[in-house]
Amino acid sequence: MPKPAEIVLRKCLGLKKDEKLLIVTDSKLCSIAKMFFEQAKKITNNVKLITVLIPKVHGTEPSKKIADEMLNYDVELLITTKSLSHTKARKRACDKGARIATMPGITMDVVERALIADYEKIRKKNEDLIKKLKNGKVARIKTKIGADISLEIFNKNWFNDSGIYSKKRDFGNLPAGEIGFMPTEGKSEGVFVVDGSIGNLGLVDKPVKIFVKDGFATTISGGKTARKLERLLTTKKHRNIAEFAFGTNPNAKITGVTLEDEKVEGTAHIALGNNKSYGGNANVPFHADCIIKKPDVFIDGKKIMNKGKFII
């Protein structure tokens, strides 16, 4: 079996010998980053590894020095404890032509299990699903433990995080395996119940019930995890309904590591906070994916998922 680092560099990112690769990491994930660094040196001589400080929450911008450095490479791996996915620095680097994969909070367990998925199969599955769903206007999510929320699909625009980032400006995170959309701002209504995990917080101690009105989370109830989430939502934009997506990676399982949890086949997730990278206006240093197990999902009234299984 190919090594995970080889799969990422050769198959996912298509790194070539004449390209420059930047790896950004921190003190906690440096050992994993070095594994990719050593493999990359077998492909190209132009590899650089730099470390950053670990901020408090996902979505925090790196320093100007790091952000400027990110503008000088063909390919980038952002292997950091807190996600750089939804940052201006990452978007600027992509806009300049870099193809980038992020791995926020990755562990060796995730590397050895979910990172070695068959990304070509995931790509084909994702494309097939999006082809069937792309004309939908409104998604409705229900679960047996009380979720019932409707989200308008912004411009009928779905994203495909398949793990194949071989073209200029391509971006996603690894392990990959999700499709989703940015809900139209101000157009989400209802309640969703998180029974998996929440970004920045890990596995929930009790289901977290989040009420939504006019596109923003309002009342939040549950146990310790709910109270911790409430404390993180310091502004209205932190409460923005930023994303809805399905997991499509059959290798992934829920462990409390959001990077993997959001990719688990049979789950869906709704994110709070930053939606800038999707074209939205909530530009805050916070993005928290909330994992929902085995949902029923409807698009324009037609049931397309039954208890976590697609029926289209």
C-alpha cells in the first residue's frame, strides 16, 4: 500500500519535480508535517517547512510574514492544530495560483485510516451526487432526536471536496470526502441537534440543540459542550449559518477530530461562523462544523437521504 504522504503528494496534489512546495505546521503537529516533508524531498528539491504559533480557535489569520510567504509557492500543505482553511491568507495564496490542502488537527490515527481513502472513487461519487442535487433551491434536515431546519442553497452552488487538487487554485482539506453549499445568508430557519462533535470542542457530552432564526443561531441548549459553544460565539457573525455539507469518505469515523468527523459517510454537518471563503460576508476568525448523525434530508421536498443513506 502506498504511504499516506505519497498518496497526498502524488495523487491528491500532483506535486511535480519542478514545483515549489510549502508546508506550514506548528509544534504539536510538526512530527506529522516532517513525514510529508521527507516524502516531498523525493519528488522536488524545492520544499520548505515553517512553523507558526497555535491560536485559540480555527480560522485565525497567520502573521503577515507567514501570509506573505504563502504567496510564493505552487503547492502548499497547511498541517496545523487550528484550521487555516477559512482565512484570507489561504484564499490569497489560492487566488495567486497555489493549490492547497489543509489538515487541521490531524492525528496519526486519522492519517493511517482516513487519509488513505480512494479519492478517485470519492471524486466520482461526489460528482454524481452534485449532478443530481445541483438544481435544488432549499434543503431541509430532520432527525429523530428533534432536528428540523430549512436552508436556502445560495445560487444553487455546491462545492466538491474530493481530495483531488491538481489544478491551479484548487483547495480542500485532507482527508477529503464531502459535498455541500453555503446557505443563503439570512435564509436559514429551524433547529438542528448536534449529536456527533463540534469544531474546536470535540465530541459532544450531550446532544446540543441550536435554534436558528433569520440565518443566525439564537438559543443553544444541552450540556457542558453547549455551554462551551455559547462562550465561543462572541459576535453575531460567529452565529452565522455558514455551511451545510454531507460526508462521503467511507474510511472516516467520528472520533472528535473535526477534520475527519465532517467527512464520515452517513453524516451531515452545519457550520457556524466564517463563510468568507464561500463568498459570504461573515469574515470572523471562527468556523465550527457541527456533526449530525444519520439525518433525513430533503431537497425541494424530495427525500434524498434516509437516516444517513442517500436514496437517489
